[in-house]
Amino acid sequence: DPRAVLKPFDPFTRHVIRVQAFTVAGAGPWSQTLVLAAQPEPRKGKHRRSWAPLVIGILCAALTLVAVLLVVYHTRKKELQFGKAFGPTTPGRTVLVQYRAVRTYNRQGTERLEATFDTLGISESLKQKLQDIFIPEQQLILGRTLGRGEFGSVKEAQLKMEDGSSQKVAVKIVKTDVNSSGDIEELLREAACMKDFDHPNVIKVIGVSLQSRANRRLPVPMVLLPFMKHGDLHSFLVMSRLGEQPTEMPVQTLLKFMIDIARGMEYLSQKNFIHRDLATRNCMLNEDMGVCVADFGLSRKLYSGDYYRQGSAGKLPVKWIALESLADNVYTLHSDVWSFGVTMWEISTRGQTPYPGIENAEIYDYLLQGHRLKQPPHCTPMLYQLMSECWHTEPKLRPSFQSLRQSLEELLAGFSPAPETGEHLYMNLREEEEASGLKQACGMGCWEAEGQRPQRTEMRLEASSGYRYVMVPLDAATEHTECNRFTSVRHEVTDPLIEGEVEEERVIINL
């Protein structure tokens, strides 16, 4: 048998084997050495354990995929609380706000993300306050720019209603590239306070909207306010004295402006609301030429012409700010009274800049030395005495807005009624000409109001308010007599920030 079986065979022993053949002829040569090592028998379960890491990896990958899918699903299905805010309004009444939740979706890619308060990171309490006046940007059609400053702009806009109609509003837009999320939250917080105001001499917020923009980290907040076609009080006062002939304004009219502001500020003070930026530029004229207090701190971020950066305190309207506020950067109701005194001075001078010849950086030292604004020409001693009381060094010794309002009403009662001119000193000709066809009536593009002679001269003035003004010159000797006919001077005011190019023959007024 050519085979040989080796038993027992130790699997852990190395065997060296040589083979030699034996025949009748004798023994043959040895074969080459062969080294043998036994293979151990495979253990049970070895195949099962080799697949365990793979199975575990597959399970982990599956769980991760499921988690990602759940996150994407909930993100796309997240329900956002917008509002179809506005219902029908009644003539002469403020827009009524309704609220109903609507579903919308966030979409990635080239489409813009729907702007919500969540993206601003504002507090939950503030979101709740603003939710019922939030207006989707799709309901707004932005128009021309009415004003522009370092930190934002004011635009005319059309607000679309559910019934298909639209309402003209003014929209304050804040630049997000120069304002932090904290600045934006402060603006929205002030808007939330303004929505609860209800007084004829205090402007009320209509709503708040957020404008999403491509490649922007934060949406642009927009505050919607009633559109005041007569513009701000400061522009009106400035233009009232820029005619070819001096244009006198009755003292009764100026006192009425002051009383309207005092009434509005009395209402705000009763609510313990500190304005911090009271000035004629922040007071608006409604259709009846009544004054509405506006811009409750919002204009600090929009109009920068009257502000001075003092250290790290930010930009401040130093010529309107109380002495203690300049020193400690603290604002109270008494500091608003100081600003009201400066505002009365502005009205008495018809829009002149306070402290002429004094630089902003010098105001604090100037006031600290006891200096105050001088008595304006044609200002009665009693009226100037009221102004001076507002500038008392000791805040608690300044009069309250209630006391100021009563004193101004007593002053007005001592005057005879203002003469009726039959025409407002101010008109927005862009609307009036389109509505009544005054251009066609005059033939040459000029216009003539009832009781006026044909226009003799025309002066064009360029300013930043975006409005046109009608000037009615009054002779000082006939101020308190009935005036039958006047020469009208038309002043066209446009926004140089919008048009860019100004004709050389126009006079430019930087307000």
C-alpha cells in the first residue's frame, strides 16, 4: 500500500517526514524532507462573528438617515404664524387689524426664505406683541422715497386689503447692514408700544412687516404708519418763510401747532412713555393741518442730520436734548419737557436751527454756563417765559405737559381769531393737480386758487421732503384784516436723493 497514516496527530506539533521505499532488491533512497503542520478545526460561530461589524455599521447608517429625514420633514412642514391682517375700514377711521393664522413653507435653494420674526432672534414676548399687527410683505407695494438718512429711509407704499382695495401708507425701512439684531429688536419693541396709542395728536402704527432679501442674513424690518400728505412740521415751517416776499404766519396758527404737540405729549406722559426725540421734524401734519407727534425713537436710526456722536453714546440730537441727558445719557419725562421747549422755539422761528453759530460739540459747555436759546422775534414775553421754564437746570422744577397745554390754551384764548385766507398755506400739488385738473385750468402748468390774482413770479426750491408748498404772502399791516386777493408763489420740493440730478437754476435747501 503506497499510503501511510500517522496517528495520533498533534495539531500543535510540527512533523518532518521523509519516505523510503523497500523492495526485494533492497531499500531505496530517501525522499525530500516534507514539513507538515495540522490545521486546527474551525470553531463554531466564527462565520457569524465576522459579519457583526458590518451589520452594526449598516444599522448606524440607517438610523442617521432616518434622523436626517425627520429633521427635513419637520422643517418643511413647520407652520408659520402670519396674518391676513387688515379688514375693511370706515372712512376717517384708523385701519382695523384682524388676525388669522396662515400656513406657509420655507424653501431652500434659489427661492427666498419666508421672513419671520424667528429669523431675527427676538424675544418670545415681543413676538407675541407684534404677531397681531404683522403684515406679509406681499401685501405691500413700495413706491417713491420720501426721505432717506444714514440708517434707513421712508417710502410711500400701497397696502393691499382683502377686499381688493388699497390704502396709501408710509413705510419706515431700516438698513440691516448697519444695524445689529439688537438695534432691530429695539425698533420693533418701540413699534409694539406705538400700536396701543389712541389719540388724535399721536400717530399710531398700522403694522409691521419684514422684507426678505437674497444673500442677506437678516430680513429688513418695515414699520407702517399713516401717510401724512402734508409732510413734517419742520419742512412746512421752513418753506413758509422762503418766499420772494416775507410770508407772515398768524401767531394763532403757531400756538395751535404747539397746543397739538402738548396734547400729544401729555397723552404719552400719562402712559409713562418717553419720546426722547421730540422736535418739529418728528411731528407730522394731517389732512386738517393738525399736528401728530411721531417717530418715538425710530427717527434716531433714520435721520442723522441733527445728531452728534459723543464718545460711545451714539448719535444724539444734542441741540434738543436736556442738560442732564447730555451729561448722564439718562432720559425722563422731564427731559422730554426740555425738548418741547426747543420745539416751541423752532415753531416760533418757523424752522430755524436752534443755537445758531454753536457747534454740536460745544452745546454741553454752552448750556452748563447758563446760556439758553434767545427770545425769537415776534415771540410774546409770556410765550418765551414758558419756553424758559422748560429749560430749568433742575428737571423736577420744569412744568408738566398738562400745565404747558393749559398755559398755551390760555395764551391762544387771549388772541382774536386768525384771519381766514380761504386757502391752506400748504398743499400737496402732485395729488391736487391730478384730482382737480388745476394744470388745465391755468393753461401754462401754473395754478390759481380762488381769491388769488394770476401768478406773477415762480420760484423753484429743492428740498428733501418730497412735497410742494403753497405760499400766501401776507402784509404785516393787513395781517389782522380780511385779505381779499393774494399773489401765490409756488415752491416745488422734490427729493434730491431720488432724482440725483438737479437743474442749475434751482435753489437747493438741505433740510
